Amino acid sequence: MSIYWNKRVYSLRPYIPGEQPKGAARIIKLNTNENPYPPPPEVIEAISKAAGRLRLYPDPASTELREALSAKFNLDPKQIFAGNGSDEVLAFAFAAFFPSGAEENRGLSVLFPDVTYSFYPVFASLWDVQYKTIPLRDDFSLSIDDYRLPCAGAIFPNPNAPTSLALAVNEIAKLAAYLQEQRRVLIVDEAYIDFGAESAAPYIERFDNLLVVRTFSKSASLAGLRVGYALGQRPLIEGLERIRDSFNSYPVDALAAAGAAAAVKADAYYTAVNAKITATRERVSAALGAMGWQMPPSKANFIFARPPLPDGNDGAKPLFEALRKNGILTRYFPGERTKNFLRISMGTEDDMNRFLEVCEKLLK
């Protein structure tokens, strides 16, 4: 805290990322939903080649990357926005499409789930956006009927995080249609879309208020590059560009753009890798279920699981801490609805075998 902070900085409650361990100790990281497998050689080659141009500014339009994504999604490159990870893209979207300040929002709130990505309220506070959380159902599912009310727009991940559940795209289309009538934007955050859920991207041409945001950090094994993108009709993309160019007209660096463009073209490699992660997820879910854990059916590269422990003020925190002492990092969320659960990212087969072994020992 500083006497030099302004009111905005003082009032912020920043997002807290998952722990990134340091040191030589062998740690199994199942806490930040990273891909446990490396990118293919062609991605590394593209990054190495781009390193020869580091004295130059990167392409401000990220043309090569947007053209690769254009071919993948059958969209015009002008319908694609690239940024420094999906977090930056989401932050720009809050600034571009949701009303800020009491005079502009006129009492209307942006809607998102009560259990969801914890960066959303941070973005809302940053841009002075009024928001309202909509409770998930008892089984952690999201019902679009709960979003059919006057609002300033809506956003949610699909699959949701940390709950891992996915909403059917026909339901998303119904909500997009409702919000389109209200002239409000719907943002669908598809960070985990490649692990079993259906994408809303095919509906972009139908709904001019639909923005689909994605990342290379999860299914593309490129969390260290920080590249994300948005898909939408041209006026939405132009809105993001206006926000970006008011901050930094060179957001995606040359190495990141080159690596991401190569990753888009390595579809066969990633299809195989992510199918392997999905198979691991199903195996681990079954093994935990046999131990008495409870969890919703995941469509992500993680599971949200309740261990067979008695309810208490700390919920699953003692197990979270015990796993950490055994060199295994998971994610614990202390909220009232989440405190009895752990979010567990999928690691390699060896990682998950060790996790199951330690869990069985600790729960005995």
C-alpha cells in the first residue's frame, strides 16, 4: 500500500495466479492447467527463425498468425484479433464492450457465474464495470434461463473454470440471440475448448454480438509465449483494436506470433496430444471415483473433484497442503461453494500415477 496510489489501484483486488515453483526439487505441477506435453519441433523452429529479426518491431497486425487462424476457422482475417494471451484479450473486451461508470451502465450489470474464472471481477473493477454473479445450479451447471434478464452483457468460460462443465452450443446460441435483441455482447471464453466441448465459433456469422476468445496456453502447449485471440464480426474486432492501439500497437512479439502461427498449422500433432490428455482425464476420474471422490463430468484438461473427507471449515485444504508436502501442486479455492474441492490439472501418465498413489496413501 502506498500514499501515491490512486483510488483505482487502491480498490483493486488483483487476480492470484497458481503457484509456479522455483528450485531444483522435483515438483508435479497439477495446479495451472498447463499442457504436460511440449509443442512440436516445427513450432520451435519457427521461433528460432523469428529470433533473427529481433532488432525490428513485430508486425503490429500479427498478419501471419491471423491468416493461419483465418484458414483454420474459415473467417476473414479482419474477424480475428491477436493479443498477449487471452487474459489481455478479455481485459480489452471488458473495456470495449461493457459500460463503465454509473452514468453509462444505468443500473445494468454484466453477468457471469458465481463460480468461474476469478479474473472476471478483477477486469470489471479495473474498468469500473458493474457486475452481477449468477449462481450455478447445485450440480455446478450453468443455465441460460438464469441470464434472461436486463443486463449490460454476459461472459463465461465454456467449459467453465474451475468446475470443468461445458454448455451445449445450441444453448449458447439461444443466449446470444436473447442478448442480440438487447443489443448486448456475449463473450464466450474457450480456453479449454479442445478437450471435449463444442465451440461457439461457427455461430459468429449469425450473431454480430458474439465474441469467442481463445488461448494457445492450454491445448497448444504455449503458455510461456502468452498468445491469445478473439473471433467475431468486424465491428467487435475493430473495437478491440481501438482499445489495443490506445495502449500498445505492438502487442504480440515476433517470437510469440511465429510460434503460434506454426502451432495453428500443426493440427494433427495437437489432436493426438489432446486426445491423450482426455484419455488420462477419464482414467484418473474413474480411479478417483473408485476411491470415493465426487466430481462433475469434465470437458477440460482438469477435473474439479471433491475428496471423501468430512465437511469442515477448511474443506479440502488439508489434503491440498498434504499433497504439496509430497511434491504435488493442485489448486484450492477457499470460497464457500468450492472449499471442499480441488482442481487437478492433467499431467503425464507418470505424473497422474504418482498423484493417485499419494492420494490413496493420504486418504487412508
